[in-house]
Amino acid sequence: MVKNKKPARPTPNELDPMIHERLRLGILSALVVQESLSFTELRDLLQTTDGNLSVQARKLEEAGFVVCNKRFEDRKPKSTYRLSPEGRLALEDYLEKLSGLVPDLERVRRSAVRSLRTGIDPLPSHS
């Protein structure tokens, strides 16, 4: 008799560090929703500085996750970013692994309701 084993849960070390950084995750998340965004739109949306956005966007571009199109508009440089097919796949893989790390939220909610009824704190504080 063969027992069905549940697939092993991913570990935090399996999360792609290229995506896991806060600003890079923000860039990819914005570009998965919008077909393309300008540098200014990304900067304002993510509430970051030009320098931080430039460095993190370049890292994603070098990894092949985003494509940057640079042109001039009214004699001003304009950079527009879009998600590459590789970037979309990498983000999907990242999100799948991340969702495997978090507990079943519905089960946590049911446990919390039961615990509240019995007076037990389901999530101990770390203070």
C-alpha cells in the first residue's frame, strides 16, 4: 500500500532573490497589471527615488525580466518598461512558491475563531 505524500513545502531559500527585493517585486507587480509604464509612472507609483528605481530596474533588465525602451519625447529622454515573457514566468514561479510558504488562510481563520471562543490566543505575540 503506497501512501500519497504531500509535496514538500518550499523553503524561504527557494524564493528568487532577484524578485524578492521589495522594489523589484513592486516593479514586476506593476508591470504584470499594466502592459508598460514609463520611468516616471513607476517612480510615482512605487514612491521611490530616481536613483533607487534606476538601479533596481537595471538589475531586472540585466536578468531579462523587464525590457526597457528608451527614446526622446519633446527633446526629453523617456524610458518605458514592460515585462518580458521570462519575467512573467519568473514572477509566476515566485508567487507559487510564496503561496506555498504561507498557511492555508481559511484554516487559520477558522482556528482563530475557535480560539477566540475558548479564550486562547491563536497567534502568540513576539513581545
